Amino acid sequence: GLESDAHKVFVQVDGYVDTTEDAYAEKIHGSLARKMGVEKVLSHKRIYELDRESIYRLLRQGGVPVPETEVIRVEFGVPLKTLQEVWRSLHTPYIVRPISHSTEHPSVFVSSFDHFREVAKQFAEAHIDFHVVPYKSAQTISTAVLPHYRGERVYLPLSVTTLTEHREVPNSNSKIMMYRTHDKEYAELQALLRKAYEILDLTGPALIDVVKTKAGYMIVEVKTQPSLRSEGRFMQSLATTGGELGHYISTRFE
């Protein structure tokens, strides 16, 4: 995460790992790395990253349960769909979130039309397309997914769950603990995670969030660039089986 002369760094290495979570730094240094043929180790070998709606669309086509969503596109700072129409089409309350992941614009819980209009205005002014997702009062269950690790094509450690207050969106301050359930349900959850990973044709580490409904598990989020903070959900899930990121990185280099 320290400033350095990128040219001097990249000509000396075969690959790199970005732990800064700095979108601007990644844009500059990542672009240079790609030009020089230097691999970003914890990444997906795709020209572009899928946005949330594209992920949902692919999962729906594959028969994987995901939430109902409304997509609001923004053009010239104006939402292209009437907010009143959206408000009537889904049950309140809602989660409003950018279609593409953004640390600067986190997901927001709204329960009134005035608040919804205010949040929509903020996204529109930033020229950000956004999702409107019905809120479900259920704990978020998160699992790290790593390809080609510990002898498995898709390796899954145990899951962790994020504890939040009622009607609160999980955030970096939320308490995280191991998710506990019986073996049959865990097998069902892991089968769903593997299926989602394959449907999306992912090639690098990911963090997949699900909630449990009366009908079973539902995928609500797939992060293809999970946070590498030690207290984050990806690292906490990996730690449940003694997994260590440095070891995983070294096996990828090998």
C-alpha cells in the first residue's frame, strides 16, 4: 500500500496482489501491470467484472434463487425510471445499492418514499446506476470460495454470519461469528455455492453472501474482489479451517 515507482516494482515480479482497496491506485497500477503482462494473483481472468444485475441474471438463468430486483439506470444525472412506479412495484422496505460495487456509495436501507427519493437523487447526481432490492430480515451468511486449493477444484471453508441490528445493512463494524447449522443444511449450502461459482464461470477467489428463507438458501451478493482485511468476512471465513492467504498466494504463484 506504500507509494512507489510502479515501473521499478513490476519489472521485478511475476505477479502482484492488491490489498489497498484503493480504486484509483488499482486503475493506475493495474493498467500498467496488464500492459506489462504481470498477473494480478487474486483476480478473475476476465476483461471486465460483472455487475450485480448481470450476476443475478446469470444465476436466475441457472436456477439459483436470488432476490427480486428493480434496476434504475441513470442518464445525465436523471433516473430513467419513475421512482413512484418502482416504489409501488416492490414491497417496502428496500435496500438501495449501486449496481457496480462502490466503497464510496454503500448500500442504504430505506423505509419511506421520501428517504428513497433522497438516496436515489444522491446516486443519480453521482451518475450511478442502482438496484432496489426488497429487504429481508435475515442473517447474512458469508463464505469464502477459492479455486484450486487444498486439492479441491473449488475449495470452501466454513461460513460466517454477520450480526446486525434489525433493518441494518451489514457493514465493516458488524460483528462476525461462525455460522453453525446441521450437516445436511451445510451440504445444501455448499452445493449452492459451488453451483453459483460454476454458473458465473469464476476463476479467482470470491465472497458469496446468502440468506436463509423458508424455501432454502438464497444468494444475495457475489463479490469477485473481496476485502482482504483480517477482520472482514472473506478472511474470517477462510480462517475457520485454518486457511491462510499467504499460503494460498504462494500456491498460485507456484
